[in-house]
Amino acid sequence: MAENFSEWLEKLKAKVDIAELISPYVSLQTKGSKKWACCPFHHEKTPSFCLYEQSQTYHCFGCGVGGDAITFIQEIEHTDFMGAVKIIADKYRMPIPDFSHNDKSAGLKKHKDKLFEMMRETANYFHSNLKSDAGKTAREYLAKRGISMQTATIFGMGYSLGRNQLVAYLASKGYSKENMQEAGLVDTTQSGGVVDTMAGRLIVPIINNIKQVVAFGGRVLDDSKPKYKNTRDTVLFNKSKEIFGQHSVKRLKLETAVKELIVVEGYMDVISLFQSGVKNAIASMGTSLTQDQAKLIKRYVDKVVICYDGDSAGQNATMRGLDILYNHGLDVRVVSLPDNLDPDEYVRKYGKDAYLKMLIEAKPLFEHKLFTLAKSYDLTSPQEKGKYAVEAMKIIKPLGDPAMIEAYIGYVAKLTGLPSDTLRRQLDVSEAVATVIKKETAKISMSAFDRAVRYVLYGLFGGVEGAVCEKDLSQYLEDKNQRTLYDLYRSNQENTLEELTSQEEDNPEVKAILDEGSKIGDEKALKYFEDCVARIIKEGEKKRRKELIKAFDNEKDEDAKLIMMSQIAQSNNKK
């Protein structure tokens, strides 16, 4: 009988030496029977990160993190479960088999791997062009912008020589024109030929969270238009799901504590800030942040400072991204640069210290919203003042916390001269309206635990548009049939309902999953999916806490009891 993903994963874990795996990231010291290090997940001078070789696990007594080899790679490389599995499998030379039992899926994976190899070849080719005699103009442009070759190398920058050179180079490496078109490297001419999409441009590779080149950005070296050009969306690249600058931030986190990230609009802003010494910047590569980018940012930090361009388009983009970041639990601050300058221009004109001062003065999210809203009203006019107060209360209401609401009522009162009691009454009106809306969109009543699991599986196999769950739910699944299907999803994550249906003959849970999925309309599906995920975690952690408390009561080893106490505390935080 062929092994399944869970069996293969156990074989991989058996090969892993956690001390060997972790040692490139931390300096381990042996004390007694254990190994210790300064924690790579928070800044400290006294080691509190403990490695337990017998159980192949780790625990930090400073910040509370802990887990196994896969958990460590997930956290240190800021990737998901399968990303961590791939990194470990590559290290121990264990190719990941195709567990989808789908020849088409296996072929697609092999094809994508070939495209990734081609993108790496292309990035190396562009970089060698930059260093060659033909790249002199591009190097002069970088020097004019204050970008050294050392910084250019860190970001893998390059130069595209002309319309046909890249095509010829990749063809000599065995890649077809179809490969180049699929990866967005070439454009088709009227005669049916292909030419380099980025011809004559300074090149910046866009690298994903597992260090694969997925796309390129290009900047002209003169005043021609368009100034910037990005690879179109492809099978490897979706602009809304990537952020630029991850690899430099990862390197920085190994060197020091990174408490916040600066989110800018373009990759040249990131590179220019890095050159000036501000190394914690990333770029959204567009004018509006997305849900996927917010989730990715949350993996790195809990605080962000938005610093988009000073022009009106940049300001509008700032406003669109605020709520997305806030709703993902991030502490959001906003910097408004003067004179329509972008971060690159500002830091080159005024220097690093002036820019850092601007960051310190960044406004909290809701203060920025209220301040920006006020610009649309003439607050010397009683009528305009009243209109502003109505809209301001709509902004304040979602805060929820009474102390925060009172603080911002005071802010609006000071700005408008209106009495705080009047603003509170207006807030009550807004609350009444919100209550009616809440009743109309009341939460779908939750069903039993296994129904929640079935609906989540339905969503993960493509039954719910936009359904994503980054948490590993396997620890909560006790039903063997449900666990088998969840392992199938994790082994590929590109499965469809068609693939799920193909398992019906061997797995009796499939019909129940499909039946559960058919009960919820499309307009409510995503919210219901998210509620089901929350229920699984809540009930799973409740059971886990009971088991931990029981084990704690029976445990005699004091070190083990300390770890259990931390695990119980972490489980409580997930309620």
C-alpha cells in the first residue's frame, strides 16, 4: 500500500536533527543535558531558548515560543506549513512525492519547478549584465541615485540589454518561448515573435517568502514612459499576494529585534531607504494593500508604519490599506510626507535622521483618519462642522473600546469646538443604526464540531472563493477520514472539488463534506468558513488544555512542568 502524506512526513521528521537544523540560525551552547541559545524570535542578551534533543523540540522561556523542527522553520523563514516542509525536505534530500494521485497535478508541479529554475537563471543573467561593460549606463544611474553596487547585489538588481538578448540566452539554456511567455518574461510582436518585456530597463527581481524569484520590476534609465513596469500576473506571480523586500527583512531579524515594518509603495523606495540605513522597509508593489499582503506582514511584526507617496494617489492608497491592516491585528501608524515627495526622494533630500523623525511622529490610524477627514470640511462653518462630526463618529464607532472612544471624542471635540456630550449623543445614533445592520447580518448559527470541520474541508478544496487557513488544524482532527483529506489538501494546496470528489469511493466523509458545503449560499460562504475555522481552534484548544492540565498534574520533572505551564498559557491565549 502506497504511503500517505502523514507517513512520509513522519519519515522526514525522523531524519531531522533539530540541533543541526537550528544551528545556522543561532549559536548553541551546551549546559548540562540541554542546549541553549539567545532566542532568534525576540531580542535578548541572556540565552533563554532551550533545545530538547530527546523530543526534538524547542522552547523559549523568554517569549514563550516553542514547537518542533517544522514550527521553527515556519517562524524563522516566515513561511507556511508546506513551505517549511519543502525547505527541510530539500536540506535532507527527500523529494516530496505527489500525494494527490492526480497526474495532471504532478505534471503542473514539475512544470512550475522548471519555470522557477528559468526565473533564477534570468535573475542571474540580468545581474551579470549590470556588472558587465554593457551595464555601465545602469551602474551610473544607480550611483546617481546613491545606490552602491553592494546594495544592488543584496537585492539582486540587474540590467536588461535589449529586445532579443534574453530570449536568445534562455533558448540556449533549453527554455522555450512558451516558457518565457508563461512566466511573463517576453511580449509577443505583431509578426508573432517574442521580445524581452523589460528591454533597456534597470531590473529588480521580486522574491517570494521561500526565496524564489517570481517576477521582475523594471525602471527606465531616462524620462520615457512608463517609468516603472512589473511582470504581469502569471502562474508564479500574483501581485496582490506578494510584498517586496522580504529577504532583506529576514536577514535583519537575525541581526536585531525588528519591532515594526515601514510599508512603502515601490521597490526603489525600499532600496533607497536600505541604502540610507533604514533596513526595515517593504513595498506593497501597488497603490492598495490587499488581505493576503496583510496576512504576510503579520507574520513578521505587530506594528506597521504606512509611508506612501505624498501625492493624492498615494494618500488615497494609504486610506484604502488602513482598515485591511488594522483588521488583521496590526498596530497601524501613518506618515504623510510633505511636498508630494515619495520616501526615496525624501530620504535623499533630507537624509536618514529627518526621515526617522517623521516616523516617530507618525499618527495612529484613527487619528490619521479623523485628521484627513477634517480636510474635506470647512470647520469654521457650523453646518460643515456638524457634517464632519457625523462622519467622524462613524470612524470612531468601530474602535469598540470605551476608553479609546472617549479619547477620540475628545480629539473631535477639540477640533470642532462641539461639546463632548453632543458627540456622544451622535455616537448613540450611529450605534442604533449599527445594531440594526448587525441584526440583519447576524452570524450564521454554528453547528457541531464535525460539521465545522466538514465545511472547512469543503472550503479548502475550492468550494468557497477566497477561503484560506494558514493555521495547521491537523492537531485538532481526530476523525481518521477527515484527517486523511486534510493531509491530502496540505500535500498540494492546489486541489479542487473535482479532486475531492474523486476520493468519494475510498472515503465516506466526502459525501458529508459536499452536502455540508451545499447548505450555505455564496454571499455568506466566506464568513461561515472563517467562523468554522474559529470554532475548530476554540474547541480543539479547550480539549488540549484539559489534556495538558491532566499531564501537568501527573508530571514529576520540573523542567517539563515549566514547558507545560507555558503551553497551557499559550493555549489560553487562543481562546
